[in-house]
Amino acid sequence: MSKVKRSISDNKVPAQPRSHVGRYRITLGVERLLKETKGLILGSRIGLVCNQASVNHDYRHIADLFHVTDGVTLAALFGPQHGIRGDVQDNMIETPHTFDRETGVPVFSLYSETREPTEEMLEGIDTIVFDLQDVGCRIYTFIYTLANCMRAAAKYGKRVVVCDRPNPIGGEVVAGTVLETGFESFVGQFPIATRHGMTVCELARMFKKVWEIDCELEIVPMEGWSRELWFDETDAPWVLPSPNMPTVETATVFPGSVHLEGTQLSEGRGTTRPFELVGAPYIEAQNYSMILNSLELPGVYFRACNFLPTFQKHAGDVCGGVQIHVLERDAFEPVLTGVGVIKAAYDFYREEFAWKSPPYEYVYDKNPFDVISGCQTLRTAIETGETLETIKNSWRPALQVFNPARAEVLLY
């Protein structure tokens, strides 16, 4: 097993003291790359993996910055799910290969007939630079776009430079199921916890060290970020990383309510509060709210409400349900809360409740909820009436295996 090459320092990056206004000043990895460590890319023909959230503190898109950087040739852009500038609204909609209107550079979609760069796409490229904003959850395609780029680089002799950004929900808490063998997909390639508590550079190190994607890897950590920080405690610019991830509040609930994608419950797509509004036409909002609040889950209140999705599930139909209000986010347990939302609907609306039918994210032979949760055991536990406490306790053995491996690659 080869060692990971560190491009800045083998020491963990120290955080700066909290300022008097309660915000940490940080320097993003891509900002360090273009100023302090530009030597990593000088003279290189760059294939840049980015999207609309790939901006610096001045909200300038990094494709535009690379395009005008002396000594660097921006040869191609690679777009993840939802496209290079985030113009594809719905999930599981492929994006085409095209040209970037701003730079004129060819754009290769990595959410199309291929999700891994081909040899033809990488022709004329020396270095793949990856700069995408992750959301801190295993069930999100961007980190597997990174893994696929690393695989392609290993095959075709290219180098990968990964630029770090904050985990928006902090880097301390790890929770949820760990993906099991046989349930791999484009929303889960490795045995990672649902809420993984890592940054993209740390994940890149894990992909190489633990799962032996043996490409030439350089990482550019942030300065000023530390594990306890939520995104809005920093001065980093927030741009929605995908169309249904508009705010840090969305990212906070996402590791739990993303599981609703594996059911016929609405996860709030087609509303202004995706993943916070949940429900279905058959649910009576007040009763559902009372049931969920009686669970006494930490740090959260379920407010009864009705909502009308404008697209995706139940479009045009009034849904009864709740809005998930996070009152104490450090106490809030998003994964357990998401399971509680689904379990309550399953228990009290058994005749109407349904799991989603395949396919889901290019998987045609498995229950989509199992694909999302990375196992069959979570769905089975809900169907057999296991308590939330029992379900949470069942995650511990796999987390005890995952956590030591995670600890070996942490940077901050």
C-alpha cells in the first residue's frame, strides 16, 4: 500500500483564533493553490473539476481564474452532477458534453454515459484539479466523482490536485450506517459512515491510503479551519453546491432526510425548503407532528405544515407533513431524525406508505432505500418495528471499524 503524498506539510493545519465577530477567517485550498503553491500547476495543462460553488472569497469562479492565470493552460472542464454551472435542477438527470460559455473551454460531463473520465477526455491534460464543495454526507455524488477522477488518473498517468473546502456541518461528528459490501453505487462506493465528518482532501487521502486508488495525489489544505466549525462560522463564501442544497440549514438536515429519496414520501424537492419539508398527500400534518415530537429527538422541533411541490414527487398535490426545525444543531442528530421521520410514516400510515421502486442512481436491481442507506438492515429494522434506540445502537460496530481508519487521514 503506497503512502499518500502531501503537498503542503505533514503537520495538521492549525486554526486561527475566533474573531471578535464570531467568524473564523479561512483560506480555501484553491486560493492557496493559486497564490502560495502555484508551482504545483505551472506549465500544466489542467482539467478542472468544478461547479457553481467553486468560487473564491470574491465569488469569482475558479474556471475564470484559471483561464487568466499566467503559466497555466485550462484545457478542459469536468462537470459533476447538475452541471458545470449548476443549471440542471432535478436529480438523476444527466448533463451533456458542451463548451463553457464564459471560457470557451470544452466541458466533459461526469454525470452522463460515463461517470469516470475516459482516456479521450484526458488527452492533452497533465493534471486534474478537483475543487467541489461537499456537504458532509456519504450520500452525495461529488466525492465519488473525485474517486473516479483518481481512478482515471491512475490508469492514464495523470496527476490529481485536490483543493480543500469546509465540511459545512463540521468535522467532528460521525454517525449513521456504514455502507456494506454489495450495496456500492454512485452515492456510495466505499464503507463510509452516512455522516462522515471529513473534508474532500481527507476523503482523497482515504481513497488512496485505505482503498488503494494509487494515483499521483497532491492535496492543498485550507488554512484557518478546524473540525468544530460549521460553515457559517467561517468567512467562506456559500454558494449552493447543488440546486436543492440552498443553505447550510439544508446541509444540516440532509444526512437524514436524504433517506426519503428511497420512499414515496416527498423530501421537499419542488419547494423552497428542500429536505426540511417532508410529507405526503395522505399524511395529516398535526397528527404526524405530534407523533414525531413525542419521540423527543434532540435539538429538533417538527412543525405541522402543508406544502405543494411544484416538481418531482407529488407535484401539484398538497402534502401534509412537517418542517424540520433544528433548534440546537450541535445536539441535533440528523441521521436518526431522518430515520424517525420515515419510521413514523411507516408505522402510522402503513397502508399508504411505499418504498421507492428502482432504478436509483444507475442501480436497477436493488431497493432504492437500501442503495441510499448502503445496506438492507436499516429498511428491515423499520419494517420489523425496531426502536430508534435499537437502530442507533446497531450502527456502533461498523462505526468502530470506520473511525480508526478515518483518524489516520485527518488533516485538521
